[in-house]
Amino acid sequence: MTDESGDPGDRDGLRAKREHGVSRAEFRAQVQSKKADLERQMLATRAQLDATQERIQARTGRNLILATLIGLALGLFMLFSLIFIKDLFMVCAIAFVGFTAFELAQALRLAGRNVPRVPVVIASVGVVPAAFYFGATGQWLATLAGIVLIALWRVALLAWRDHRAPARTVLGDIGGGFLIQSYVVFLGSFSVLLVAQPDGQWWTLAFLLLVISADTAAYAAGLSFGKHHMVPSISPKKTWEGFAGAGLACLGIGMLLSVFMLDQPWWFGLIFGVVILLSATFGDLAESLIKRDLGIKDMSSWLPGHGGLLDRLDSILPSAAAAYALYLIFA
């Protein structure tokens, strides 16, 4: 009988099976090695991103990625309301002004000022539609009525033992309400006052774009080149290099907006850019001064990566009044 195991064909088949098994094992080993290399690269990249984010946050005090996403979402909603539905922008402004007024009232209360929050919100919510539907007259009358309401409410609280205080303290509480109405509500209502004008939505969009450009350019330039602090006692992170970067951005973008959006001569863009640069910087420093006096870093934590609403609206509030003044003069 013939030994089948000695058949050359069988030996070749067995050798092929062994080689096939070895090749599969080598392939699996290569896949595992590639997978491990990819995981190491991903971990290294994530560590680099985390380290970069920590350096940026340590220098600027904000979470850049989260702040950018929230800013884009708010900006897109604002853009839609401005271009398509003016009334929707007015509703949006009511929400922003109302929450910001409540936020500042809460911050003042934490600092020891007994500012009544209910009349603050009622007064702030009433000023915006008054400005939108009745113009400057409605804006002024509603603002004054809101201040009177807050003052009377605070005086009425004296009937309760827990709210009693010396006359000087009560006047300080009323002064806090006056600050909220004049700083947040009155200045913020200029945006809806401008939107209500013919083609006012484009002027509002233009000044908002300038404020955003100034903030972004100052952030980038200060992060890259900032060495000389502007007012370290008020805002330790604001630098002259950042201010210069914001100025260049405002001048260039101001000219483009003037020609292509506002139908104004190019030189008006220079005026527009300088005015918004100064008003936005003033608003930023003013809010930093208020926070310094209150002993807080952010007005609240409602907007992750941004702080509070007032931390995002600080540059917009005085810029709205400045843009409305430019509209009255040139448009």
C-alpha cells in the first residue's frame, strides 16, 4: 500500500496551509500595530489640543471652542431675525435685555445692594417694545417710568422688617436700579430703535459685525503680540497690541460695509470704524470696572465660555447708541 502522507501534492497543500496561517497571523499583527499607533497619535493630538486650550484659557480667561460655538449660534439667530423678521429681532432684544438686567441686579444683590429684581425685569421688558413701536419718545418715557417703578418698589419694601435700611443705603439700592436702567436697558434699546428705522436692520447688522470684528481682532492680536497692557488696574488682559489689531479690522471692514451694505461713501467707513472701535472699547472697560467694583470675574455662568450675557453685550450696548447717532447724521 502507498503512504498517502508522502504524496508530494499533500505536502504542498499542508505547506500552503501553514503559510496561509502565518500570513493571516502577520496581517492581524500588522492591524493591531496600526491600531495601536493610531490610538497613540490620537491621544498625543488630544493632549496637544488640551494643552493649547489650557494655555489660551489661562491667557484669555475663556474656553475658546465653546465660546465660538455659542457665539456662532447666537449670531446666526440674530442674523435671521434682522434680515427676515424685524419683530422677531424685537422679541430677541426683549429676552436679551430682560435677562441681562436681571443678571446685573443679581450681581448687585450679591454685592450687598438690595435691588428689587421684579420691577427691574418689568421695566426692562417694557422699554424695548416702547422704543420699537413709539420711537425715541417711547424709549425715554418708558425708561423714566421704569426708574420710578424701581424706586417706588424699593421704598415700598421698607414696610417689611428684612428690607429696612438707612436712607443712604436705600438711595444706593435705588441707584443700582438706575444703573441697570440707564446702562443695560436704555443703551440696549437703541438697537431696536435703529432696527425700526428704514433700512435700519442693515445699519444694526453692520455695527454688530464691526463690534464682533473688533472683539475677534483684539483677541487674536492680543493673544499673538500682546505685551503692553492698556489699563491693567481695570482689565489686565486688554493690551495696546490688541487695540491696534481691532482698529485695523474696524477700518478695513468698516469701509467694506459702508460701500456694499450701507450705500455710503468709503470714507464714511473710516468714521464708522473709529466710532465703533471707541464705543466697543469703552463698553468693555466700563463693564470690567463694574465687575472689579463688585469683586467678581464674570457676571454669571449662563453662557459657558463667555461668562454672563453682559460679558457678551458690554461692547454692543454703547455701540448701539453710537450707531443710531451715525444713522441720524448720515442716513
